[in-house]
Amino acid sequence: MSGHVRERVDKYFEEVVRRNAGEPEFHQAVAEVFESLTVVLERHPNYADGALIERLCEPERQIIFRVPWTDDNGNVHVNRGFRVQYNSVLGPYKGGLRFHPSVNLGIVKFLGFEQIFKNALTGLPIGGGKGGSDFDPKGRSDAEIMRFCQSFMTELHRHIGEYTDVPAGDIGVGGREIGYLFGQYKRLTNSYESGVLTGKGLTWGGSQVRKEATGYGAAYFVAEMLKAAGTSMDGKRVVVSGSGNVAIYAIEKVHQLGGTVVACSDSAGYIVDERGIDLELLKEIKEVRRGRICDYVDTVPSATYVAGGSIWDVPCEVAIPSATQNELDEKAALTLVENGVKVVAEGANMPTTPEALKVLRGAGVAFAPGKAANAGGVATSALEMQQNASRDSWHFDYTDERLSKIMSDIHGRCVATAEEYGKPGDYVLGANIGGFVKVADAMLAMGVI
């Protein structure tokens, strides 16, 4: 590696940190991509022309706005809304909305930056963006959530559109929230613009498989990793953190592919069911009752509930962290390695800390970053946009086949890119460079904008 190129990349990163103070998650996301870029810039120095790297790290637009709303008791609350429209060189901005107390500008920027490369890897014409609010939907009535969503969209609607920016769901934003958001958008614009939001209900413009897509996609990607290693999902012992949308449908697809998920979690603790997680019960608890994971053992007394603790203490061959950023730390990675983990694939966005990643890679564990492994959600969102544009609706099996093919193609792209740049089997480098090159080529073609 040329010392000159390394020095330039380090200088770029120092400038990112200086210009974006107090945003550690964003710094972490940029650092991971930059770690892969040195080898690209050595081979293709033209990618540094026209301040391309600097432009790539600066969002095209950052929108922050006030969201006032009234609770059921007549009290007025004020939250903060965000939309970071990061890079539109491949298509309209595309990325979810997250409603969670942890949301701030740095979190949204890290998610938006990751989204650029994730969306590029899908091979579909979508740019990168992300948004959300520090609003917490937990414990709020449907009426309160409706009023919040309507207030949020009253400002956001002027910044989005099917050819401009197409939000979707994320943590805290499911079908209920998308419905309220779309209804307010339709009311404000006086138009039925189906393609402006994805994750819609099936009876009003939504796509089959969209709800399942991120979890299904992660499982498909793991299956491809295992296939590349000369084995399969059949009989594998799997742990999936989280119990939200991604985790539930990762569990479903892992079971369909022959694996057994023995543990899942929520923010209060985790359950272990050696017979395999009862998926229908989990869906009932989380999707219908909106309850806590501890309720599982009330129906399945043979299962074990552990309050707090680390789900990564549960031995497994495959781990799919699907809860939130930086949930899998160095200590957890050491435990996973000691217990014989073979594959780790990120179902959430950046759930693995840099220290944990170093441990896993050092131990020879096959590791898939979120921008590759969890790209199924945004890929199916793009398929929903296709259906909306053609006023069409596809069957479940057809859409699932499209998703499976997209995830297989992403896996192939990561593997081929890693081999091309002298790091066979390095999914992190393959994903970062595979996404970067596609975006960079388009940026160079369009000039300094």
C-alpha cells in the first residue's frame, strides 16, 4: 500500500471528523469505508479527482425540523425531525425513517451514508438517504401516533416525491406509521402518488414480501455464504438478536432453509428455546400484542428467559445481529468465537463494533456487513416502486424469487470484487468497494455537482 495514498485517506478522514464533530456513529461508518478505499485509490487515482471523496462524505441536503403534536390528555410535545438526502447520483434518495429516542443528526447521517453503498449494491436505480425523529412510539396510543405522523409529514412532504426522495420504514416505523404518513401526504398534495413511500399496505400500493424482505434477505445472504464455504443452512444452530421485523422474518426464512434459531431478544433480555423459536408465538407476542419477549416463556415453560445479559453468550454456528447499531462488542465477539461461530451476518445497520469486527476477522469468521447482508429491505422497496410506476401488483412467490436473486447477485458482487482487489473472502472490502465504484463512476460522469 502506497504511503502517499494512505496519507491522503487519513487526511480525508481527519477532515470528516473535524467537520462533523460529536457524531461517532457517522465517523465509524466513514472509517469502515475508508479502510477499503486505499487499495482502490492506489489502482484508480482518478477516483480522487474533483474532490469526489469529499463530496461523497457531504450530504447533498440535511433537513432538520420541529414536530409539535398533542397527546391524548391535551399536552403539547415537541420532537425533532430529520431527513438527510445524502446522494442521488444513482436515483431518487431511498432510505427509511426511524422513530426512536436515540435518533439525532449523527445517527441519521451514519445510516444515510451506509445507504448509499447498500443501494448501489442492489443494482437498482436508487440513491441514498435516511430520516426519522427522536419520537418514541412505545406506550403511545394509535391516536397519538397518528397525530405525530401527521405533524411530521406536514413538514416532510415538501422535501420528498417519487422522483426526488422515497422514504420507508425502519425502527419504530411499521405499517401503521407508514399508513398515517401516506394519508397525510395524499391529503396535503391532493395526489395519489403511490411511489412516494414504500412499505405500504397490500391493498393500497404495497408490495408482497416487503415486510419480510430485510430478514429474508439476510437469511438468503447467509445461505450464499455457507454455500461458498461448501456447506448449507441445513441443521445449523443460529442465534438472531432482536425480535422486531428484521429478526422475525430472518428467523422464518432460516427455518425454511433448514436451520434452527434457538435464541432471540429485545431490549430487556433474551430467550433460549433449544427446540427452535416458535415463530407463530413470537409473531403473536410482538406483532399483535406488542408485548415483551419475556412473555414467550409463559406459553413455552421449557424455554429460558434471561433478563439483561448478552444473547451472544448462547453458542451458535451462525449469528445474525438484527437489533441496533454497536450491539455486538469485542467481548461478545470473543465469546462467539470461543463457542465456534462460523458466520456472522449483519441484519441491522452496523450492529458490530470495530473491535468486534477485528476479533471476528482475526479468527477467520466469515463476516457480512449490513450494507450487503441487510440490503433485501431496500431492494424490495425498489421493487415496490417498480410496481407503483407500472400500476401493477406481483405475486408473493415472484417477488420472493426476485429478492433471492438480488441477494445472490450482491453476494456474487462482493466475492468477485474482493478477489479482484486481492482479498478473497473479505465481504467487508467487497461490499465497500463494490458499492463505491458504482457510485463514484456515476459521480465522475455527471461532473462537479
